[in-house]
Amino acid sequence: MTDPLQPDPSLLQDIVTMKMSFGKYKGTLLCDLPEFYLNWFKRQGFPKGKLGILLETMYEIRLNGLTDLLKPLRGGR
């Protein structure tokens, strides 16, 4: 059984492989979305469901300067 208080490591893998499904940045990897776009979602509200969770996670990663956590998953990029 997984601990609901522990982060799901698969979220990070999804952030570096999943692409934005709509809007101006459709087709862009979630990890490559511009910071201002993530900030806009923070102000307006993140979408419901998994995409919203991933976008909010990416927002928090950027906010806290933790983008280096994604490098191993991206092959060092």
C-alpha cells in the first residue's frame, strides 16, 4: 500500500514525457512550458484531473528551483 503523504515518483516521469494537450503550447512537453504560463495557471486555476496535478507539480518545481531533479529523467537535458 502506498503512503498518500509521499509524492508519487511517476509524476516526475510524466512531467518529462507528457505534452500539453491544448492551447498555445499544445504539443510542448510539460517540463518545457514557460514559467509565465505556469504562473497564469496558478492565478486562474489548474485544470481538473491528472493534467492539473502535473502542471501544479511543475509549477512547484520551478517555484522552488528544483528543475535539476528532472535532468536524470530527461537524459541530462
